[in-house]
Amino acid sequence: MSDITSVTPDREAELLARVPTGLLINGEWRDATGGKTFAVEDPATGKTLLELADATSEDALAALDAADAAQAAWARTAPRERAEILRRAFELVTERADDFALLMTLEMGKPLAESRAEVTYGAEFLRWFSEEAVRDYGRYVTTPEGKNKILVQRKPLGPCLLITPWNFPLAMATRKVGPALAAGCTVIIKPAKFTPLTTQLFVAVLQEAGVPAGVVNVVSSSSASGISAPLLKDQRLRKISFTGSTPVGRRLLADAAQNVLRTSMELGGNAPFIVFEDADLDKAVEGAMAAKMRNMGEACTAANRFLVQESVAEEFTAKFASAMAGLKLGRGTEADSKVGPLIDGGARKDVHALVTEAVSAGARVATGGAPVDGDGYFYAPTVLAGVPNDAEILKNEIFGPVAPITTFKTEEDAIRLANATEYGLASYLYTRDYARMFRVAEQIEYGMVGFNAGVISNAAAPFGGVKQSGLGREGGAEGIGEYTTTQYIGIADP
Ligand code: NAD
């Protein structure tokens, strides 16, 4: 690891001093009931960055009081006005990209260049939904019988609970807040306890952009269920939008069933990265690096299983392993760091357990294969070749910089292996044959397919999965509909 630090301690301290540490309820920053706080640490050093107010169930309900009280006026606010607030928020986040990027790197660990890319991606949801806010169409048609009319309009759902994960601290918040505000919903945000600082700074920007009191509330907390449980029981809440793991999503769906809540669930993935023998192998390696190593592999879209046609497996593995071995590890704030630490010690242990199991099942370590000694939760970029199809690593989300490779003979084999999982979020496909691209895309059970593309996230595209990867879509023309309900009025002819 390098000890060249590109960000000075003074700059870090100055930024941290500007992050609000309270709960945002009804437009005011306040302490948690009982005054408890929790520590947010830097995963590259294990040191505490800030102490934040630790919201209780009582605080969560106070946030719902505020969201409920603000709902009617926000729903009546002109769409253009809501759009302009979101547009101002987009501009403020973009102007302060360096602050947001550094804050994400400090609390999450990813290299600064990746944090900057996330700011661009995350801010785009604010711009995209500022444009969608004024294009929420309904319809007015004559009935098939030829008399009377049908008027269909979309209305905001009402107060929403937004629960976000730690891996993309800004983008996961903007991807929910953008469409919710555009649709006219008020929100309560519960960020992940590892990375709440970015959300705290983001909502301060929303306030500055003109979001009225009560429309956006934030209850950072060390107890996730202490926040979600009382809210899901309260009939004033109309929706939960959750991004996180499938087991937690499943539990929240069960709780949400009590009040028949609208739900959006962006859950885990087990993305196949399929390389056919006719692919441009250099481009496939470049795509594999992006699909695997973005966010150190801590992404729901991360390529989790590399399925490579037998005839090119050796060449692909050698090129991929050499590219992985060349990556520089280091604290995300170091200028030349390409791979940061994992989020915590537990995550690193889980990753290593999967590697160890695969090796004992017969996989060969082409590069990496072990934790890195020293400060922080670093793990060596790893390529495993010849992984048997029943290895645990192919069944579980790895959430780390490890690429297991397995081979296939025919297109049918590739499709069968790709679908052999309960997940169905992202998938990747490398081939020069467009007819094959359509054939395979048609048969694989995934919400998203990257065709000769290792990065597919885009605010203009509907992000989401099938099977146990979730329900609903974020972004694109579909995104705003997650926050609206349909009302129809039957109108008799005069
Ligand atoms: P997680 O499920 O542990 O936590 C996600 C959020 O839920 C956090 O805010 C957490 O505090 C909260 N939470 C945890 N337990 C809870 C409970 N019992 N009740 C209410 N809330 C609870 O997931 P994570 O480790 O933060 O994130 C990684 C997971 O998220 C991976 O599975 C990844 O694939 C998934 N993910 C999915 C997408 C997507 O768009 N599909 C995007 C990013 C991450």
C-alpha cells in the first residue's frame, strides 16, 4: 500500500465539521430522544469519523408525524416547483462533487475516482426526476361502448419509508428521493449505519434547495428494525422502498403485508458474466474488470460468476488474472489507489470463507486468494479458475474482489448455468454475434443484461430484478410510477 496521501487531514476535518450530526425531523436538526449517539468509522483505518444522533422508535414516529403533516401541501405543490427544487439539488450536489466524493470515500472506503463517478451517477437521478416530475401523464378516453368517459390520473402515494444500503451511499438515496419528491410524496430516510454521513450531507443540500419542512426527514440509527418496525405498523405510512439484501427484504415484505403497503425491493444479485468464444477477449477482460471491481465487488450488480466457453477459458483467465494482479490497493483517499478496503472485518471474513471453500472444492487460485495484512479490511483481488459448479461461491453473493471462473461448452449450457440461481438482477454477455445476444437475452431470467458492457447503471434505465432480486424498478420512465397510485373517475355523458 502507498503512503502518499492526496487528501490532507485538515481537509477531512473541515468536511466532517460540515456534516450535520442530528436527526432531521420537520425541518429541524435535533438530538435523538434520550441523547444516544453511534460512531461512524473509516473502514481503511478503523478510526471514528463522527458520532451521529442514534434515532429511536419514538424519533421514527416523530418523523412520520412530520411527513404525514407535510404530505397534503407537498402533493398540491405545482409539479414545476417540485421539479425546480430537484434541479437545484442536482446543481448543488454537482457543484459540491468533491465534498460528496471525499465523504463517501471516508465512510465507505472506495477510491476517490469511484466516489466521483458515483456523484455523477447519483446526481443524475435528481436531474432525471426533475424532468419526470412534469411528465406524469394520465388519460381521458371514451368507453368501448361509446358512451361515457374514463379519466385516469396518477396521484402521489403518501409518506414513504426509504431504507438504503451502505455500498452506494449517495446514489441509493437519490434513486429513491428523486422519484418520491417528483411524484409528490414525503419521505423518511433510514440510511445504513455504516455510511449515513453522505445522506446527512445530502439532505442538508435538499433543505438548501428549498425542500419544505417535513417533506424529507432523516433518522440515522444503529438499530434498523427499531426504525422500520413502528413505521410499518402505522397506517399513515403508505410505502416502503428498500435496497439491501434478500433476507432483510423478505422480512420487510412480511412486515409490510400487515398494512398491505406498496413496496419496492431492490435486493441481492448473483450476476453471471458470460464470455462466448467469438467475443473480443480484450474487451471482455476490460468489461470483467469493471463488472467485478467497481466498488471492490461490493455491488448488487457485481459479476459474481464468470461463465467462459471452454475454448477461450485459458486465455481469458490469464489476461483477467494479470489485470487483477496489477491493481493497486490503498486507502481510497490515496491518489493511485484502485482498490479500497471492504466495509468491515465480518465482510472480509465472509469473502475469505467462500474462497477457502472453493479452493478445497478444487478451484485453482490464479491470483490473490487472501486478506492483506495491516490496517483496514483489505482483500487481494482474486481470480479462481476451474471452480466446480456446486461450490458455495457460485451460489452466494461474494460482495468482494473475487472472480470465480467456470466453463461451459454450448450456448444452452451457458443459459442453464446463468439461470441456476434464485437471483435475477444484472447479467453480462460478451459475444460479437447480435443474433446470439437476442437469443440469450430472451432466455435468461434477469432484469438487466449488459451486452458487451460491464457497467449498465443509468438514471434513464429501469434498474431492478426478477426472482428473489426484488420487485419494482428504479430510474427510467418506470421510476416515478413506484411512488404513484392510479385513480380512475367514470364520467357519465351529460
Ligand atoms: P442489508 O440488507 O444488511 O441492509 C440494507 C439496509 O437495511 C440498511 O440500511 C440496514 O440498516 C437495513 N436493515 C438491516 N436489517 C434490517 C431490519 N431487520 N429491518 C429493517 N431494516 C434493516 O444490506 P447491506 O449489507 O447494507 O447491502 C448489501 C446488500 O444490498 C447486498 O445484498 C446487495 O446486493 C444489496 N443491494 C441491492 C441493490 C439493488 O439495487 N438491487 C443495490 C445495492 C445493494
